[in-house]
Amino acid sequence: MFLINCPYCGERDQQEFKAGGEAHIERPKQPTELSDDEWAEYLFMRKNIKGVQFERWNHAHGCRKWFNMVRDTSNDEIKAIYKMGEKPPSQ
Amino acid sequence: MKNKYSIFSLVKNAFNYHENWQRAWKDPMPKKVYDIVIVGGGGHGLATAYYLAKKHNINNIAVVEKGWIGGGNTGRNTTIIRSNYLWDASAGLYDHALKIWEGLSQELNYNVMFSQRGVMNLAHNLQDVRDLKRRTHANRLNGIDAVYLSTEEVKKFCPIINTSTDIRYPVLGGTLQRRAGTARHDAVAWGYARGADAMGVDIIQNCEVKGIKRNGDSVEGIETTKGFIKTKKVGVVAAGHSSVIANMAGLRLPLESKPLQALVSEPVKPIIDTVVMSNAVHAYVSQSDKGELVIGAGTDDYVSYTQKGSHQIVEGTLNAILELYPIFSRMRMLRQWGGIVDICPDASPILSKTSIKGLYFNCGWGTGGFKATPGSGDLFAHTIANDEPHKLNAAFNLNRFVSGDLVDEHGAAAVAH
């Protein structure tokens, strides 16, 4: 449990938010040309990092907007929050 | 086994004020080379080493554990054992484990306190009723004991459940697997450790893996905090940290690691003599031999390795417990903790070879791996020894995420995820 600074609403309790998993997984540009291996990679394989990870979050019980977060999964410390479409901060 | 536990050894040692018991396993430094190294000294890892030595006559094995054995999810779970899974592949896997549980204390000469007190799963809405009836039928077709109970039968089997029709999620029925139950989780790790050690397996504690050395597409050894260990076969049984080890080898797994919480109450006199699980409202409870209520809470929805978890998860579970068991309303909770569970997209485990020769993974047990400990060890040992899966774990390969042959057990998994 921690506080999240929603880029639209400000600081709120984590239980208002829904975690959306790993960020910056790009949807395949040519889905019809993808091999089964590539589909598996896109759909299922995750970095699942212990340490600094880029994630998507949704303010589900608030403004319902999506945004990105950089978080250390070993101690739940939030390093940065940025809006969808913005470039991820370099570490 | 040189130091067999029995009534006679107990009497003999009583004469020496119990000061001469031998240690149950040694504390060796790692050798330079092993035939097989198992990464992770939890129940599954130790069982794997035990069956490799016992059934496949491979004795030059090390189990490396970053903390102490059984200190991860083996010592953190709610010890529920059952095999009432929906699909044939899962039924085969989990019932194989349950059959080994039934003779495990005798086999290990170590009391794992396996208690077949039954596990009841409750239905709280019409879809639950349909799903649980379907699962009961599927279980019986697979030779797994299962019965469907009406609300009255639920009440008769466990009288403290509130079966009133005016609660928020009334009990509409349930299933019962009588062969299911609980075991002493620490004893499972210790029993397997003692058995494996007696057959020559080196159990190396406080030894963290820092890297996996590859030569092209095959494994050459592992870097650890106690130096480099040369080996051609590495079996990774690292639960929540499986992805961390996989990343060292340049592999990606279909896993997300999340905190799962459990809690126990102050000890009280016997009040609940079975295990009751309820997926819909997310409450499951049993009573330990010490008298504590053992309560399983849920997972957080974000990736975290903190072994903590959020307060609202515990609060939600306790709300459900209080509605189902009003008798517990004045119980005080004694301890709460979290463990990191590695969750697969289909809520089924992975016991598999990988694209790297000599590297095997046993992971993805998610929220319910304890019940499978003996079967998982047995089948993973077979997979490593023969470089081929056993027919019981063939469906649980990594390739199912490519082929699409997923084993969707979200309905039968311990915790909805």
C-alpha cells in the first residue's frame, strides 16, 4: 500500500488505482505477419523485474485515466510518473 | 537412513537428555562440480533433489538456497492440500501429488502431519453452483473423490458457517473433497532435506545465485555468493524469483510476481475441523494444530517483491470471514505476512525444459503450489534426469504459451487472479 500521485488528480491512495502491467509493450504493427513465437512474446512474456520497472496504471476509482509509472518493485518506491504518450524518463 | 526416527530412538535419546540427536542435514560448502544444481531450497526444490537421488540414482547434486531452507513460500502458505482441479492435465498432476502425500510421512520417516480433514469449496451465486457442479463431475470422471453438497449439508459438515439467506453472499451449496486436507509446511521442507542429505545431496544455505554461465545454448554453471559452481544441468525452483533467475539467463517467462498475504489469529480451542474455501468472497480458513485460525487473503494486483502486501486486501478477506463466521467476530489476529507468488496467465504451473540446454524451470505455481510439493518434485526430477517431461507434466511446458494449449485453472485456483 502506498500513495500515487495521479498526474490529473494529485496524490491518492493506491487502492483507488488498478495496475495495468508492464508499459511500452507495443502492439504489433502487422499482426497478420506475426509468427506464433512472436505472438507469445507479445501476449504473455513479461520482464517481471525485481528493481526499477516501467508500468501502466489506471486511476480506476478516480478520473479513470491511464498513465505510466516508474517504480522499484523491490521496495515499492515510485521514481517517476508521466502521462501516456510522453517519453519515459531516462534512469 | 543411519539415524532412523522411531519410538526406540526417542527412548534411547531420552536417557541422554536428548543431547545427542544428530543434525538432520549437514551444512557443507559447495563443491566445484555437480551433476545437477537445484536453485531454490523450498519444498519443491528439496523434493526434486530427493527424487533425483532416490529414483534416478543421481547423488552428486547441490541445492542452493539464498536464505534458509523452507523460508520462502514453503513457510508462508496456508498448507492446504487438495486435487479437485477441472482439467484432465491438472487432475493428473495434483492427484499424483495427493497420492504421494498419503504415504509421505512413512516414506520420509518424518512426520509431515498430513491430515485428511477435507476441503470444502463454497458456492455463493448461481454461476458458482454451475461451475462447482461441473468441476465435481469432471473430478469424478478423473477418479478424484468429490461430492456436491446442498446448503444444509454444508451446515452439517461445518456448523459454524452462517447459512442464513439474508447475508450479502448466501451459501448456495459447496463441494467437498474428503481426501484433501493440510500438512505441516516446515516439516515437508525439513523431511525432504533430511532424506536428500542422507542420500548425499549437498544442501547449501545462504548461497544466492548471481548469474548463469552459458556456452552458446547450453548451461556451464552458476555464479553464486559462495563462488562459481560448474554443472551441466540447472533446475530452477525459485517461486516468486523465477523471473529474476530467468533474466540472468536471458530468458523471459510468462510470469508476474505479486504479494500474497496470509494471517493467523490467537490460538483457541478446536472450532473448525476442516478447511473451508470461498473463491467468490475470497475467504478461506482452517485451524492449525496449535489452535490458530489460518486465513488466506488475496494478492495485490501489481508486481512487487516486497513480501508485504496492502491492508485493504486483508480487510476485504476479514469482512468476508466475519459474514460467513459471525462466531469469529471478537477473535484477535496475531500475525500477518506476505509471500511473493509467481503467477502464470492460465493459473497453471510450468515444469519444463527451456530453449537453453540443461536449464529447467519449475515455476508459475502462483497462489497454490504447496499442495503439489511431492508431485512437483517427482515430476521435475524425471524431467531433469531424462531431459524429457513425464506424461503427467507434459502439458505444463513453456511451449503452451506459443501453441495456445493453455490449461485454464482460474476457476480451481486457490485465489482468484
